[in-house]
Amino acid sequence: MSDMSASASLAMTHLVPLAKELDEDKVTPGVLGFIVFAVMALAVWGLMKSMNRHMGRVDFPEASEEPKPEPTTTAADKRG
């Protein structure tokens, strides 16, 4: 266990000087940001493709186009 903490502290001592060399006013997403964006884009593409396939399988029963009878009015309705 102490070996892992020693290697972690050694890695941090080597990475800290590299971080100091970076311009602190410039922020970029880097490779990790691109990878996350690409994975999200592929996931959305896959979900859209799946949704399109599932929506194509849906079969709604169509209502018949029989004419509906006209409502009848009586003399009582006309007096209103």
C-alpha cells in the first residue's frame, strides 16, 4: 500500500512542474474533452437510430372514415 502512495507522490512531483509551464490564462478541453464529446455524439447517434427503428415498428390502428350522423335539433333547442 505504501508503494502505491510513494509512486503517486512521485508522479505528482513530476507533473507539478509540467503544470507550471502551462499558460494559466488559456483553458482548453484537450484530448479528454474530445473523447468525452465523441462518445456522447456516438451515443446520441445510436439512440436516434434505435428510436427511428422502433418508431417504424409502431402500427397505429386507423379510425374508420364512416360519416358521423348529424346532431338532430328539436324545437326546444331552437328556443334556447
